[in-house]
Amino acid sequence: MSDTPCPELSGQALTRAIGRRLARTRVSRGLTLAQLAERTNGVCSKSQISNYERGIRRMSVESAWALAAALGDITPAWLLFLDEGPCPGHASSSDATEAPRKRD
């Protein structure tokens, strides 16, 4: 497995894909930005999460852990496209975000 999901999805494109995945997961759980920020216990602010979702800021591993825990049943690796089979750059926009993987 390579360091990125696929060669076509790196840099800013990967940051945006992660942001879309985060936003869709948050919305699917009925959470506001403020509610999700509160669930991270101070690791992520509302503005940080908004920046991640809009692809303005790249998410750190620490933030991915906090957000995955706050969202409940996903892993940081899933959130960051680190354990994907198909390339999210080649999947449809809904394919890249559906069915989050459950934690073991």
C-alpha cells in the first residue's frame, strides 16, 4: 500500500476529500460544528473543524484521533483514507464517504 490512496489524489485534493468525508459523517450523525468540537474535549475548535471540512487546513493525526472518537464508530485511518481499498479519487463522491468502518 502506498502513502496516499492513489497517485491522482494527493496534496490539496486529498485534504479536500478528507474534509468532505468528515463533513458528511458529521452531518449524517446530526451534529453541528460546535457539538462536534465540544465532543473533542478541546482538541479541535469549531473553526478548525470548519477549515478541515472545507479543505482549507490539513488535519493532523491527533485531530483525526479526536474526531474519530467524537464521531463514535469510525477510525482515524478511515477518516484519513489510510485503509481504503478503492481509490477515493476514482470513486463517486458518495462512494468515498459511505459506510464508515467500525472500530474493532
